[in-house]
Amino acid sequence: MTNSKNIIATYYLKPSKDISLKEASKKLADEHSLGMWTSKGVKIDHLSRYAAKIININKNLNIVKVSYPIENIDLKDGGIPSILSYIAGDAFGSTYVDCLRLIDITLPNELLRYFNGPKFGIEGVRKLIGAESKKPLLGVILKPSLGMNIDRFEKIIEIASKLGVDVIKDDEKMINPSYLTIEKRLKKAMDIINKNSKKTGKQTLYAINISLKPHILLEKAREAVKKGANVIMINAIVEGIGIIQSLVEDQDINVPIYAHRTMHATMTRSNCFGISMVVLAKLLRIAGADFIHCGSISKRHATQEEFIANLGDAIVNNMGMIKKSVPVISAGIHPGNINAHIKFIKDMNPEYVYDVLFMVGTAVYAHPDGVKAGIKALQQAIEVSMSGKDFLKESQNLRELRRAINYFGYIDGY
């Protein structure tokens, strides 16, 4: 966030062998703004106010910062598509770069005020759940991803909501198969959840995946909310981040939006080409995602630095009037590594640990004593981790957690 009138984009840029970093940077700035890689035969002096400008080049690290005037964007209606078309455009396919990666963005206040951000954010989500703010939230991913029958679906929802799990969500691949449609899942899940919430005094949220064609998705979201849905889940990178903005701006869709990041690695994984998850997370947040995946430090390709940036700079830190999204920690989470994650997050910022949601899949079902024990073990792991007591010593007194650690192992730190 900045008081500047410009978007500041930071790139990792390795030029092709026949051109200098400075020359390649200038070509990028020109191509992404005026759309011309050479000014030969064209007078463009009067267009200089609209041109992107290089503001810093670090030759040692191949880092380039470019400033983009926001007057080139329709601030009211342009949204995310306008921003990405502007700063992540043609230069990525040009021959004068061997590597080009958009690694960060800074957005000016003048631009941010045209984005609503999350309707609920961290504080609003906690109020919906009725969850105390003294510990992280816990979520369960419905598994198997595909092929699940209605009996298993109902059983997992029953166990999880009765145990007071904060969030239950569909897998990103579970969208609308004929054997377990959106309508069938929504009715069964909310009937069970609402029944159990009356007993527990706590409202479990169910994130139902409706990642269909965009125009159908919007209709389905309105319909789902009318039928009692309390969270709408979208595969936001697949759909296009702009769809989140459309959902948030629809007054009939008054529930939190869960943004799953599936397919992000096609853009984020390479250190040479693409867009960092930090950039995508910032855009998801301003578009209005209440829940944003920020990965984990236990699995997949993300580095600790990327995890820190995703959780902090992109999701939790101040962005003016934009609410804070809930950072979802997911990928390889189990009872034996929750303590390491909590310690790691506390070292980053002790306050962050109260904002995160641990979203767990396989470890719930792989527990040697079944789903109920799998959830209890995760709840116990969070409780013990937050207590500050010796984790392994305390775990010996808790059957479900002890059995989980014996099965999954224990990781003290990263």
C-alpha cells in the first residue's frame, strides 16, 4: 500500500545474451504500457505520462522495479483483469528475456479504494463460527477427493461438526459429479451441521465448491446462499481472480468466500518464469477472498521465505481499509508437525498464530483409530502447542495425539 499514484511491480529479469539488463528493463516497461518494443518512426514524447518507468535496477540480483501509472486503468470497472493485463503481459513471451518472474506488487491507495476486499475477514469469520480468538482454527477437507458416496460424506460431516471443527470444505476436485452434486451435498451437509450447532453452540462452516462456468457459478452462488450455504468455495486461479470480485459485489451473496489456489503452481513454481504466490495472494485479498491458501512449510515446493511472505505481507498485514483474510495453512499438515508450524509462526509474529486456519485432509483419515480420533488428535495438537508445555511429554497423556505421533512422526522445527 502506498500513497503513490502508481502500481510498483517488482520483477526478476534475466535478459537474453545479446541485450543488457537495463535495455531489457526498458523494453519491458515500454511493452507493458505503450505496447511498443521500439519507438523507431513513431514520436511518443507526448505519451510519456502514460508510459511505465523503471525506478530501480539491482544488477547483482537481476531485480527490476517498474512504476505503472494507474490512469491507464479503468479504476471503477477494470478490476483484477486490468491490473494483470497491465503488469503481467506480453514481455513474458518476448525474446529479449530469458527469465521473467513477477515477484511482488505494491498497490496505491487510489487503486485500493475501488476494491471491497473481504466482506468478513478474520474477525467476521470468527464471529460467524462463534470461535474464541485464543487459538488457531481447524478445518477438515472431505476425502477422498472424488468417488465419495453420500453415506461417507454424511458420516464425515456428522463427526466433524459434532466435534466442533471450525470449517469443513470440499476438495478442489469435487465440484459437481452426478453421484454427489452441489445440491445434494449442500442440503445434507447443512442439515447435519445446523442440527449439531444447536447442541455445541458453535457454527461449523461448510465451504461448498461451486467452480463451474462463470455465469453459471454466479447463479449457483445466489441459489446456494438462499438454500443455506454459509461459505462459497471457488477455485480462484482456475476461474480467474476477478470472479471473486463479482461474488463480493453481489449483495445477495452475503457469506464468506473461500479461495482455493489450485493450478497456482503453473505460475508460481518456477524461479525463472511466472508470478509469485505473494502477488496472487494480494490480488485475491483485495478482490475479496475471506480465506486464502498460503501453503505450509512441511510439503510441496514453497520455501520458508515464500510461506512467510504469503502469510504476512499478502494476507495479514495492513492494506488500509481492506480487511485481513484468513490464512489457510494446508499441504501435508498432521498432528506431528502442527507444533513446528505454530512455533515458526510465533517467531514471525506472535499475533499471526491467532489468525490462521489449519486445513487438514489425509491425516484426518489415516489415523490408526479412524476419523473421530484423527480430528481429536489435531485438536489436541493445537491445544498442547498453544499451551507452551513440552509437546512430546504432554502428548503421552492424550491417546489420540500419542497414537497419531507414533504413526505420522514428530517434527520439532524447520
